[in-house]
Amino acid sequence: MSAEGELIAERIAALAAVSARPDALERVHLSPEHAAVNALVAPWFTEAGLAVRVDAAGNLCGRIEGRTPGLPALLLGSHFDTVPDAGRYDGMLGVLLALAAIRRLAPEARRLPFALEIVALSDEEGTRFGTALSGSRALAGTFDPAWWDVRDAEGVSYREAAVSFGLDPARIAEAGRAPHELVGYLETHIEQGPELLDQDRPLGVVSSIGAATRHTVVVTGKAGHAGGTPWARRRDALVSASEMILAGEAIAREAGALATVGTIRAFPGGVNVIPGRVEFSLDLRAESTALRESTLARIASAARAVGERRRVSVEWRENYRADAVVCAPALRAAVENGIAGATGAAVPAPIWSRAGHDGLAIAAITDVAMLFVRCGNDGISHHPDESVLAADIDTALDALTRTIETLAEHHRAP
């Protein structure tokens, strides 16, 4: 590993030590750990020649001017918040690679046809309040004021947490950026999957950030005695839900989408009582919005058919929706050029991101693109066993730097 790569690894270790738990990595939005990590990283931004600020949403931002002060900026970055019991590369690697690329380019920054900005976004995961992407939505000017009243598990509201952090909720709009201020958003991120690992490729380019939706499905039958209710009279909500879940899996597999049931609860919950009501979650993801919608319609139709046959009702409650974002062709071509230059090999086929990223929100104001870095350890992520090969950090840094240089040449062209 190069000296630059070693510095990135050291800083990732330092960030991983800033945690709310002694036994695991957990760092959530507007927490003391969020403040501590901003304070830790701000001097690193300053050392790289960046003017540093924390915006009205708690995002840590830095900027270095191009050949003329006030030029639109190429925005680089990722996020610093984590899921519970997290790995140390998700989000953090992207911020530190962006910082290292700016350090490399700093001597030439004044010749660039755009400014360079870096942002460590504050709430990509939504772990604390269930408000995923609130930091990037504030940046994009689409922050939902209803979030101020959402409370965490301890009963603290988003508004109260923001005030304790030192933010003024009345000024949240000041975090917003206008389209004319940016030339694009570029994020480097671990793949969070095994495709690059299986292909023995260190880097990949993202075609799109996939469409996702989350629902709570409520199946209502009729509770009854497990011994006294004959088969013909049963309206078992749990058996019905099980059949719906299996049908949904089969439909998603056939469509090339991903369907996951992460929670299921049966009521009233007695071992000798036929469940009269069941609630289960459905997380559905697909490469395109159209594919997500058609797959969801097929799953809902199959669930209705099960309900009619088993004499139970089915209610769908949508909790989350994000349409797919297609990565901008010019930015994507620059990423491909960066990968080819860094690896000396043909660029692998584009990968659609099964995970959501801040680009979903930032696409509302500017073009976005993503560079994926291979995950080790069978592609596992959101887990302490998350890993990245040391050599891939150097390769990713080289590719990101080349990508920025490619974009600069494109913007200089008449």
C-alpha cells in the first residue's frame, strides 16, 4: 500500500473508534459521536487546502476554488453515519478517498475549470429517526419539515436533537444548493455485494441506483382455537401470509428484482391460537422504476389471490419509496476512463446499485455517478466483517483522481 493508502487506512481506523458503543461501531445522526467525528475530520479538510464549514443540516463540507473563485463545483463525498453494529468502510471510505484525491490535485486545483467540494453527509442510513437521506435531501432542498416531529427510540425529537447539536431548524433551507452551483456529484462507495469479487475486479462503474419501496402488509383472518377449529372453518392469517411471501419471492426472482421480508408478527401470539392477524414487511428493489412497479403489481395481485382463496383480507401500507436514478452518461464515461487508466484493463460491465445512496436525493439538483470498490469477505456489508483489500484502496484513489482529471478536460474543451 502507498503512503496515501496507509493514511486512508489509519484515518478509517480513527473514524471507527468514534462510536456510541464500546463493543461495536454505531454512529447516528445529530449524536455526540456525529459532532465528534466532524471535529476530528475538519482539520484533515483544512490540511488539504479546503475551506471548511458545517452546514445547516449537520453535513461537514469543504471547498477548494478552481481557476476562478466562485465557479460551479464538482461535489465529491459520501456519508459518516452508520447502521447499528456497522462495518468501517460503508460511507467512510468514500469520504476519505475524495479527500485523498483532492490532496493529490490541490497543487493543480487553481487550474481546474470547476471548484472541488467534499461533503460528509450526515444521515444516509436513517438509523436514529428513520429519515434516511435527510442530510442529502437538505442539500438538495427537499428536506421534509414533517421530520422535525419524528422521535427516536429515547423519545427525542429530530428538532430537539438538531438544537442540541447546535443547529437552527428554522435555517435548514440554507443547506440547500442550487443546480447552477454544481457540475455534478461523484461518490465512491464499497459495492456492498459480491459481483466485483466474483469477477476478480477491483472497481466497477454504477449504471443506476435502483428503485426501492417498502411496505407493511397486514393480513387479517380470524383467530380461533388450535384444537377446536376444523380445517374448513380456518382463516389462518399466518399460513396465508406465508404463502404470499413465497409467491412474492418467486415473482421477484423471475423478474430480476429483489424482495425481502425482514419482519413478521402474528397476533394474538398464543401457541394454541390460530393467528387472526399478521403484519409483515416487504422491501422491494429493482434496477428501474418501471420494473419495480410491475413487480410490485404482480406480487400484490398474487397476494389478493391468496386472500380470496383463504378468505383473509390484505392491506398494503407504503412506508418508503425511491425511484431509480440513472447515472449521467458523461460522468459515467469519466468514471470508466478513470477505472481503465487505474487498472490497465477493460472496464467490467456496469452494475446497478441494489443499495440506496445519497445520489438518490442529490440527483434532484445535479447529475450523479458512482464508482464501486470491491468488497472482500464474500461481499458482506452492514456488518463488522465488512472489508476492503488494501491494494484496492490505492487503485480506487488512482481511478477517482483520473476521473476528476477527465471531467476537467471535458469542461475545458470548446
